[in-house]
Amino acid sequence: MTKVAAEYGVTSTALKKTCNRHKIPTPERGYWAKLGHDKPVRQVSLPMLTDTRLDQVHISGVTAQHLPEQVIKAGTEARERLMTASEPLAATGLTSSRVEEPPILGATQRAISKARPDAEGFINAQGRGIVSTKIAPTTVDRTHQLLARLFVLAETEGYRPKVSENGLELAADDVSIAFGIEERPCKTPHEPTAAELKRRDDNLRYGLSRAPWPKYDYSPSGRLSIVIHANSWSGLRRTWSDGKTQKVEAMLPEIIAGLVEHGALLRERRRATEESERKRLEAEARRKREEAFNSREKRRLGFVDAVHEQLLERSKLSAVLAHLDQPAIDGKNPAENILAWIRRRIQQIDALTSPEFLDLSARSAKLGFVEPPKDSDSEYAGGYYAYPSSPRLQFWSIDEEKELATPTGPLEWAIHAGLLPSSEGSPAKDETAEAAPPPQR
């Protein structure tokens, strides 16, 4: 029954009820255990069908096809283990014996004993280390025994009670599942009292037609149910209740198997979440690495553009120098001052674009032309303050003894290189103010 029910996405109890409605005999409890011990069993034949409406069987269960394979496998294996363990007990009648209640239920017992029934007659208990319960005072003892049996059977599958801030949960090594016990209310039509009828008549005089009393009254029914508070809308069963002929105690193996399924689904969802987070982090790392690479390439190109701009200027200056550097008739060149400046400017450009100065300028701007290790790419994701906006070429004053290079300005470098006189001496002829314009004819 368990194996066939899993194929249709229903519980063995639901399949049993379906078989009963369609007059299909099923093995009695303990059938397989007796058969395995060579004890006599009763095998009922399929009866003749007289009602043609029962000719076809429709099973509308929540399909488990969309569930992960690990969840289906965990539930099937748990059901096989639990049914094997419970069938000998069912055959010997040991399941009716009283179970010792574990000490961890003490907080739940105290909370239930102190609680007062509400208007509908239910006791509500919840809090730290307390099983969430909503029961009537008449079912308190049965609730304690049901919890004790549940804990004993759950321990066979590795689930033990665990205290949490919101209640008492069943937990394995890596998952924790909240649950509760509720008593199904009995719904009966409300009989209005004389005061309610008078209030209705008063309301009618003011144009209010709605009846001032509830449509139904709710009271304890004695029908207990176990509810698992996990994996909503997952397709897994979350509630097991007393039926007309079967109590929830007889469903404990199926409940524990459902608990195992919920635990497997929680693990699978956590694994999927961790995998999704891992992929997200990898994608984020790739994005940052690409952004850092693009930023480095942009700054490198900016540095190369600055060098190229200086080389273009040198080419322009060289062309002008070749044009002006012509021997005069009297041996004097009127553009000698211009030629001197062009030569000095070319020397500055040669120094500025020399390999030594370029290396110092690049290192000063923290500009590397070798790709850094992969792990260090995430340190820079682009920003206003990580690096200067654009690297620039600089002049340097190098102290060979101290092995120290200090950035300096063009004027200071030219003076240090001997291209210009120092400020202490008299200015050179080509450094004076503009010459007077030639006389007009």
C-alpha cells in the first residue's frame, strides 16, 4: 500500500479509503509480518462488482513528480523501515501499551496545566520549549502520550526534540522542523439566544439586516491532528488527523516518514540556495574582475596616449627645428633663440618619455602593465578614490646614493639638468621679456 500510494502522490491511508469505497480488499494490519514468519494469513478475493459507478477509480493526489529525487527516495526508504518496524508491534498488540513521557515535555505539560480554556473550550499553549497545542482538557492525557510515542518513533529516524525560541521542534543533525498538535473543532449551527434576537430586531429598525450572531458554534470534537509547520505549498503532506475508524496514533509511521520527507526537502532547498548563492558570488567576482580589468586597460591606454602625445609634439618640434636650422649668409641665424628653446623642449620630452621616467611615472600612479593574481581583482571594482582619475607623465629628481626618486616640476628639472640658469643668477637673454617690435617703415 505504501509503495503504490507513493506512485499516485497520496498517502497509504488515502489509498486505503479509496479501496474501501470501491470494494477493493487490502491486506490487514500485520499481514506482511505474519507472512514473513510463516503464520497463517487471510487472503480475500476480489468480489464481483455490482455497482457500475465503481467501475473506474479516480485518485486525485498531489503528484510528487516535481519534488527532488532525493526527497522521494528519502520518504520511500523511511516508510519501508518504519513499516517493517511497526508491523511486528501491530501483530502483537504492543502499540497499545503506555509510553514513558520524556522530561523535555515538562514545559509543555506545565503550560497546558496552567492554561485556561477559551470561549470555545480549547487550551492554547505555546512558547519557548513548548509544543504548540490547541486542545480540549479532555484530550490532555492523550496528547501527552501521542507526543511521547511520536518522539520515540522519530528517534529511530534520527530526529530528536529540540528546544527553540518559538517552541519544541524535531531536529536532526542539520535540519529542524516545527510541528504542533491541534484538536479539530466540531461545527454546529448557532442557535440565537433571546438577547441576540432582540438585538437583531433593534438593528432592523436602523436598517441593519445582518444577524448579530455567528453562523456556527465551535466546540471540541476529540479529533486530534498533528501539523508540520514547514514547506508550505510544496506538495508534501503537512496534516494528519483522526478519521472515523483510524486514530492518529496508528498514522505515526506515516507521519514520521512525512517528517523525513520534509527534512529532505529542507536540505535540498538549502543546498539549492547555497548553490545559487555560490553561482551569484562567482558571477559577482567575474563582474568585478572584468570591471577591474577594463579600468586597468583604460588607464593603461591613457598613459600610452600621454606618451604618444609627447612623441607627436617632439615630431612637430623636430620638423620646425629642421626648417629653422638653416645657415645664414653672415653666419648668424635670426631664429637662434627659437632654436634654443626647441632644442631644450626636445630634451625635456626625451627625458619625460625615457624608459626610466616612464617606469617611475607608472609606478607612482599605481599603474601596472602585468595582470595581477585572480584573487586581487576584487580589491578594485572602480571608484572615485581607488586611483587617480588618469595617469600622467612626470619629471623626476633621482638621488643615486639614497636610491630615492622624487617627482619634480618641468622648471625645476630643467634647472637641475642645466638647461636653464638658476634663479640666483641673471636671466638668460632668451628668458627676458618680449622683445620690442621692429620699427615700422
